[in-house]
Amino acid sequence: MKDLKLKIVTPEKILFEEKVSQVSISTVMGEITILPNHIPLVSQLASGEIVVKHNKKEDASSIALAKDEDLMAISGGFVEVLPDQVVILADTAERAEDIDEERAEVARKKAEEVLKTKASDAEAFAMFTAQIEKEMARLKVARKYKKRGVRTGITNK
């Protein structure tokens, strides 16, 4: 099966760069799954998850390798899709195994409290709402990863 090159970049670093079989992402218009030879597009990303699927490769003894899916949380940015390549320019992105679930829950609660207690203008309201969405996405990915109980072994290039 044909692969496509996926590159996930944040302002701080290149988080992920390798060939994959498909990637599912959250856009402002809804969730999309990109396969090789997808039509070109550019879209704005929403806070949510990225699910990366790999083709199962077989070793010399024909045993399929365990790593077939990676999970990440993302909060905003853009995606560019070309027939053989996907580039994600993310405001923030974090691997599932790197998310501290307790810290994300505390940050979400703090943002909700500030939003409720302070009379805020439209700009502050948007900022706190975005913070809550980001933390909710992180929590969703962390809990999904924890539920699976499998270490994915994402590579960092």
C-alpha cells in the first residue's frame, strides 16, 4: 500500500516526520481522514486529536510489528494536503504519552473559573474558551491513550 509523508511542525520544533498510511485530523469544518492521493487542500485546524495510522510492516519471520497507530493532541493551526504529503503547522501539538492528565485537568478548571468569575470582553472570552478547548482535547487524547494501555513508540526526527 502506498504511503504519504506526514510532517507536524509547531513553533518550537518538528514533532513528527515520517511516512504513514493515513492521518485523521480535526478541522474547523469537522474531522477528516487523509489517505495517499487525497485531493489538494488547505484547512484551518481546530483543537482536537490527530490519529496517525501506519502500514503494518512485517519482519523477516513474517510477524507484524505492533506499532500501527499514534495519537496526538493539537490546538489550532493549518494543514496543507498534497497527493503524497501532509504538512500540519500547529499552534501546539503534543504526543499522547507526553500529556500530563492531572495538569491538563487543573488548567481546564482554572480557565473555566476565570471565565465564570471575571466579566470579560469578547477578546478575553475567546482566549479562555480556546484554552478550555485545548485542555479538553489534551484530556481526551490522554484518556484514550491511557485506556489503550499500549506504548506507541512515536519517532522524533
